[in-house]
Amino acid sequence: MTAQTLHPRPRLLPLGDSAWTVEFGDDIAPEIHARVLGFAAALAAAQQDGTLARELECVPAFRSLTVHFDPARVDHAALAERLLAIAGDSGSLQASGAAWRIPVCFDAEFAPDLAAVAESKGLTPDAVVRLMTETEFTVYMLGFLPGFPYLGGLPAALDMPRLATPRKVVPARSIAIAGRTCAAYPWQSPGGWRLMGRTPVHLFDPARSARPALLAPGDRVRWQAVDRDAYAAIEARCARGDFDPDELRAREAGA
């Protein structure tokens, strides 16, 4: 990471008349995201001890954090000054979420862009799958759709732009890449990312009231390749409602 990617001082940016964004750098990088997480923790502590209004909504992202407020009840200039003070004093916080091993079928039926990615990079499809499954990804943020995780850590060898023409329909549970990031579509939707496989696991389930989204910022994910039969078996269990997502929790030792 160059010195220019992490701002010497956090930068405050207005977002309309009811939000401030505090930006820590220019890139998607672990060091910058650690500053975002440290700032988020400091804001939560300030809200907890009453030195910052609890009704503020804080939304962390790759390299920044946005604070939403009610302009009728909050002095925006005073809030800006307070946010910059907290950002200046807050340190870095390494992600410490749960570790997951999530099954993915990389058959061509579920991975319409895998062969093209492999060819463009001078790799075999098996080599691309190995890069995908040997990498530990980190969840940086959720967005776009409920439970849609943006994951960092994609190997540089798989760095690809988005499709020139987005698909009108991306099947639910597709695993995709774009730039140096990876993602998983919880729902069927349009999308311009390159589709590399599909998981049989539901990534968002409203019935899981405590945690509808399977993944959360700070979680670590490894994709585990499964064949078509294993995919179908897990998919059937999910449909019957007898699949426990905790089965996907990776053991820290030898996971």
C-alpha cells in the first residue's frame, strides 16, 4: 500500500443534508478497512457512554463510514467536528468475525464466465477454481441487496473488469468476481459481475431472526468445491429447512 492510499488525516465529506461520510483512504485494502472498523468501534463506544447521540445510524464500507442523522434534531456542524475528533483518535481494528467454509459448485451450468476468465488469464478452469478455493476472503461490507456480501482478497491473477453488458438476470446464490473483489448474490437480480459458481446455501433467510444475513462484515470465507450431487443434496436440505448454517462454521485449527 502506498502512502497516498491511506489519508494522513480522515476526510469528511457531506452526503446530502442528513449524513456525513468519513473517508480513510482511496483503495480497498486491509489497512484502510481496519481504520474503518476502528472508527466504527469508537463511535459505538461513544454512543454507549452517551457522548454521541444513540439515534445516529453508522454504516461502514470498504474505505469509509457514513453517519446518518436527522437534520431537524442534530447540529450538523457540531456533529462534523465531533466525528473528525473521534476519527482522529480512533485506531485500527482487525476483523475478527466468524470463519466459514461455504460449498460452491463450479460446474459450467453454474459458472458461465469461469472458462472465459481462465482463457483470458492464461489459466485452466481447474487452476481458477483452485485460486478461488485456496483463498481466504474477508467480508468488508453488505450492500446492494439484503445479505449481499462484498469480499476482499481475490488474487491479482483473477482481477477482471465487470461485464461490458450486465445480465438482466443473475440466479440467486451465484458467486461472482469483479476487480479485486468477490461477491455472492442472495437473490435473483440484474448484475454485471462475472459468475464463477453457485452455492446451494441460502445467504439470507428472514426466518433466522437473530441473523438473517448469513455473513457479516469481518467474517472470513473459504469456498469449498462440491460436485453436482453434493450441491443437490444440500440444496434439498435447505429447501426442507433441515440445514443448520452452523455446519458451515470452520474450525480455527485445521479448518
